[in-house]
Amino acid sequence: MKKRFLSMVAVMLALALVLAGCGGGKSDGSASDTITVGSKDNTENHLIGEMYALILEDMGLKVKRQLSLGGTAPTFEALKKGDLDLYPEYTGTGLTVMLGETEPEKDPVRALERVREGFKQWNLEWLEPASENATYGFAMKKEKAEQYGIRTFTDLAEHSHELVLAYPQEFDVREDGLPGLQKVFADKGGFKFKKQFQIDYSLRYKPLENDEADVTVSVGTDGQIAGMGLQLLIDDVGFFPVYNVAPLIRKEVLDAHPQIKDRLNALAPLLTDAAMQELNWKVDGPDKMEIEEVAKQFLIENNLIKG
């Protein structure tokens, strides 16, 4: 009986060692020698996620990629569960979606302070954000903007009654869209256009291309702005909130690999609006380059990884 008991103990110990070695994932939140990098399922976020992965590999770290997972919700949930260790997120999204704040923050420094404090509840840390601002705005063909002397939102408000606007879903009913702008510029034409119509978000530049609209709602880092040579209007009243992208990382992973901070922070100042427009266009424009190629080329050219 004693021998049988000892034999069973030995088997159980052996099984425990095997299970410990295999590991079924990181749902316990523990740090791992393999760092899992994720991203959302859009060109820009995938590009930046690939840059993070390449930089970590250049540091000699083992990286697992889980890129283009989906939208904000599944990607963030994967990070909280420990299925991801880091991914690129936007300060404005962190405030409005994750923290549920109703007042959009327009100051980038304050936005970063608020998300850093708010995300402590999940043991998540924000590294340095890029200057690029993936927020809403307006774009026009340069010749049309020059014709009317339009450079700013205020200029657009004064000439809106002469122009045709194309916009994506909900922009005409949201307070952080057309209704809010009409209140801000009530004394300058009210942001009321000669004609306006809705277009699918993915097709929002087609009306400009086909001369069916004079103005379209844009995002500041869209590749079409650079690729089509468009004029991005200046938000001179600070209407739209800031959406600066930054590495969002699990604290225990950063504690285990503190050198990650400096290496990823070195990327931040290089990701300007103009840089992201160009990079996005390389992927989404006529060249249709692979994301991996575009990301690697950019990092090598800027001496962030070895060639």
C-alpha cells in the first residue's frame, strides 16, 4: 500500500512538472520570456504593431505576433487577460471607450496624464505617445482650398454655404461632429453647406476624387491625404479631441524587461502625421506594399533596428 501511494505521488509530481513546463497561456497575468504583440485590424495600427515587434526582436527578445485581432474591444480584452503583452492604442480611445469619460480631452499632455492614472486599475502602462493625431478633420483638394482661401476650420465655416460636404455615418448627428461644429461657428455661417451627403467610411475620399464633393471628413493620418496631395485643414478652434498613439503594455512585462521602454519611446517622435500618412499610403495606395516590408524599411532608415 505504501509503495502504491509513493508511486501515485511520483506520477502526480511528474504530471505537475510537465504542465508547468508546457503552460497553457498567460491568463494568470504572469510575465513570460515570449512577448506577445498585438494590434487592431486597420492598416495604421497593424503597421505600428509590426514596428513594436521588430524593435523587440532587434533587442534579442522572443516575440509572438497577434496582429489585426479586431476592433478596440477584443484587442483590449486580450491585453487585460494576458493573451497580449502590448499593442498600439490611442489616448482619445483610452479616455472615451475604456474609461468611459464623456468630456473629450483636447490637450495631449492632459490626455496622457488621465489615461496613465486611469489604467492603473488594470496594471497597464502607457509609454510615450507619438505626435501623430489620428483624429477627425476635413480634407480638400489643394486647388479648391486655394481657390477659396481655406486653411482652417474657421475659413471653412465662412465658405461652407458655397461647398459640398461628404461625411461618414453618424457625423451629421453626433455632438462631436457636424451639430457641435454648427454651434461653435453659429456666427460664421454655421457650418451649413450648399449640399451634404453621407458616404461609407471606407469610401470617404471617392467624392473628392470624382469631384462630387469639395470637402470630406478625414482622419489626420490617412494615407490618402499624402497620396492624393490633399489639403488637411487646421483645427484652429481645437474642436476635435486628441488621438495620439502609444504602446499600451502590461506592467509586469515592463517590470521584467525595463529596457523595452527606452527602445519603444525612441520610435514615438518619428511617428508624425506626415510620416504616418506616407506609410499608410504605401500599404493602401497603388503600390500595395506589404505591411512587414514598410515597417522594417522605416525602422532601418531611422536607425531603430539593424538592417
